[in-house]
Amino acid sequence: AAGVIQSPRHLIKEKRETATLKCYPIPRHDTVYWYQQGPGQDPQFLISFYEKMQSDKGSIPDRFSAQQFSDYHSELNMSSLELGDSALYFCASSLSRSEAFFGQGTRLTVV
Amino acid sequence: EDQVTQSPEALRLQEGESSSLNCSYTVSGLRGLFWYRQDPGKGPEFLFTLYSAGEEKEKERLKATLTKKESFLHITAPKPEDSATYLCAVQARAGGTSYGKLTFGQGTILTVHP
């Protein structure tokens, strides 16, 4: 069965650089979520989209933005990167806000 | 503000030694409670959804139950391959400020020794 695909899997950036993370949800899923997970931490909700419209916003820094495109893929844009942004970033998708299925994540390292 | 508290933080079991993980929650109208398994460096893997008090779900050696205040994940005769972090998450009903998003607990790190 198709799963949530995230790219890239690993990303190394320097401070103050910009990063773009991509997410391809499970086909026909209408909701996309972005989560950030630091070492030893639980996933923290960043932002979600329902039918390509932003539906909920969590603790997402102003330096971050996200959007969902007409083909339902989503991108998380992160600017002015800081060391503290180093984390695993997960995308998840669901159908009508039912159980969410997660991708394998993007490991972002800021040096 | 939705809150989820999981206990214990870590649990070490011998193979075959059954036990339970706890997930206590407060939410402005529960739409669903979700259990996930997470292996190091990987994305959470969906296990169960529970929607109403009294509901139970089973999958192999795992059984999840739900009351109005907490959920339990029972592990029967665990094997070393069950070692992982188990995450509990809640989702609020429509109309609340947090509709849709999942609020996670800190997880229980389960280690099963052979």
C-alpha cells in the first residue's frame, strides 16, 4: 500500500540558510500534518492542511511557512535556520481527519 | 489546552512478561485516541484508534482500551521485537480550537529482554 513519502530523508544546512521539506501524502487523503520531533521528545504539531487550506496552526515559528499544492503535496519552508531547528520533521496524512499515517521523516541538521 | 500524560516513561520486561502502559488525557471533547509505535529514527506507526469509552481494539499481542479519562495498552507475552517507544495521542472534536491535530504524550520506551 502507498505510504506517505517525504524528501529529502536527510538534510544538512548551515545557520541562517533556508530549507524546504517535501511531503507526498497517501493518495486520496485530504489532510496533511507537519510535526517536529526533537531528540527524546514527543512530536510537536506545527501546522495542518485540509483540502489544501490551512486548518490548524501549532507552535510553528514565524520563520517557517507551509503550503499544500493542487496535487496535494505539501512543502515546509524554513528560513534563517537556527541550531535549535535540528530535529526530525514528520509529515502525516489522513482521510477526513481520521487516523494519521506518518512518513519516515526528514532529519534536519543545522550546523 | 489538550494534555496527554503517559506512564511509565520507561518499562523493561522479560520476554513473556505481560504488562500495561497508561495514557491519561484531558481534551475539550474527545474525537479519537490513537496509539502509535515508534522505532528510533523512524516515523510513528499507527496501531489503534479508539473513539468511545468502553471500546477495545486488539492486534496480535497488543490490546488497547479506553475510559473517559485514560487508555491502556496491554501487552501480552511480549517479544524482543515489541521493543519500541509507544506514543498515545488525542484528537479533539470539531468546533474546538484544536480540531484535527494530534496532541501526543511523551511516550513509553518499552524494552523487552530475551
